[in-house]
Amino acid sequence: MNLVDIDNRELWDNFIISRPESNFLQSWDFYDFHLSRGKQVIRRAVLSKDGTIIAAYAGVIESAKRGRYMAIAGGPILDWKDKKLVKLVFDDIKSEGLKHNCVFVRIRPQLELSTDSLAQMRQLGLSRAPMYLSVEYAGILNLENSEEEILKNASQGFRRKLRKAEKADIIVETSTSPKIIKTFYELEVAHAKRQGFVAFSESFLSKQFTAFANHNEAIMYIAKKGGEILAMNFMIFYGNEASYHYGVSSPLGTKYSAAPLLHLEAMREARERNIKRYNLWGIVGPEETSHRFYGVSEFKRSFGCSELKYTPAHDLVLNKRKYLITKVIETTRKKLRHV
């Protein structure tokens, strides 16, 4: 087995898409987005004798005052039961981290949470990260179920909101033009002010949407009433999964319950692409009533989604002294942000 840098998009995506657990977090385009932001990107893969990929990971080098680190979200993608392969990949991750002068490597594997998965992290010499890296707890809908079955399993409140929206003469439009991000950003800023969170920059959103839209993997869904925009959903369609990446709404959008209509349209598109999984992304536990994502989590649960817990982010520490500073800062920040 040979572990090498990969510079072939088709070869990379063909492997990532072939793995049922994967999603856009390890896609080629997600790291092209990071490159467009001036970040340093690593794409490494294990090749078999015939040149096919059998394991891969993509990471981005992040710079911080407390030290550089590599972030690997949703990876590595491999057969976790193959201990020899796992060791080979993690040895390479350590080597790449050291080569790029990283204090640590933060990994949130695309691996369902279990006692075995946590034990495997410990055996690999990783420790639980003080902060998350991408979503660790997600709401999932099975698109092999029909729309009628999904609505039947949804809460009564969800179905009521959907009927209300359908009676309000709301029009749903779509766009794949990066120019739509300006409108999304303006709505996001107002939404963030009401909800008390920090909005992503227009540049960040535009570069991300462009990276995926260039290959027909991103669609913006827009709900309108009387020409006024009520809500917008930024969706990513990649491989086995349709991902509800970002969503924003206006007070009028909340009044008319526009968001469920956008999701139904996105699910229909996903089925057209033969995608089997609809990821509503981050949720928190029903008992976490003080968490800032509690309200949106309850909205996602109203879809009747199943709940998937990924193995949480773990750190491979490369410089113990400098990492201690990171751990103190991030532990404090997590408490202050209630996340």
C-alpha cells in the first residue's frame, strides 16, 4: 500500500462517494473552498497496487495565535475494522501535522458514536477535543421513504405549519448563481441580530457556494410571498447525502412557516439525484433547554428525523506544552458560548 498526495478530483470524489457514510465534508470541492480562502490544504490517500484509493483524508491548516493546527472534519474515510490500514493512515496524519508545524491535529471522524469508537480513539493516542469540529449530533431523514411517509412520521405541529404555508400562496424559487449570496447574506445579518449569533461573512458564504455550485452540488432555495423573501436554504447535494447547510428567515417567514416548503422541495431534488439521506445537521439533546440551538433542534425534530451521533472531535497532540494553552482557552470559550 502506498500513501500519496492526490491531485485528481475525479479519482478523489469517486472514492469518497463510494463510501456510504461520507458527505461533503471530505469532498474535493469543500477543500477547493478552503484554498479559495488562502488556506493550505492536504489531500492524502492510500493506493492499492492497481492505483485505486482504499483510504483517504483531507485536512486544512488553520492558523491561530496559540498555534497552528490541522482540522480533518468528517474523515478519514476508511475501513475502521482494518487495524493495519487505520494505523497507516494515522501515522501519516501525525507525520503531516509535524511537517506543517502543527500543535495538534483535530479529527471528527465520520464514525457513529459507540463505546468501541471511543476506545479506538484512545488506542490511537487521541484525546477528546475541548471544542467541536463540525456537527457531532445530526437529524437524519431516510429519503427511501416517500414524501407521504415522511409527512406521516412528522409531528402534528410540523404538518400544521406546512398546511399554513401552502395556504399562504408562497412561491419557492431556486438559484445556482453565486450572486444570490448577497441576498442571503443580507437576510442572514438581520436573522443573526434577532437570534444573537455571529453571521458568516459574505465572502465566506460566496466562496463556499461557488465551490459547490460550479459542479452542480449547491442550490439556494428561496421562499417568496408577494415578491418579498421570507426564507432561504443553502443546500449541498453530494454523493449519498443532501445537506441542509445554512438556513435563514425573516419575521414574516416565521409567521407564515415558510421553511418546511423549502425542505420539501430540496427533498424532491435529492430524490431526483437518487440521494438516500437528508441531513438536517446540528441538533442538541431534548434536555438541553438552555443551549442556544435548542429551538432550531426542536424544529428539526418535528420532521420526525432519526438522530445520529458521530464520534466527537478528538485531538492528536503534537506539542504538549503549546496544546495546554489551547485546551485552557477553548474550554473557557465553550462555557462562555454555551456550546
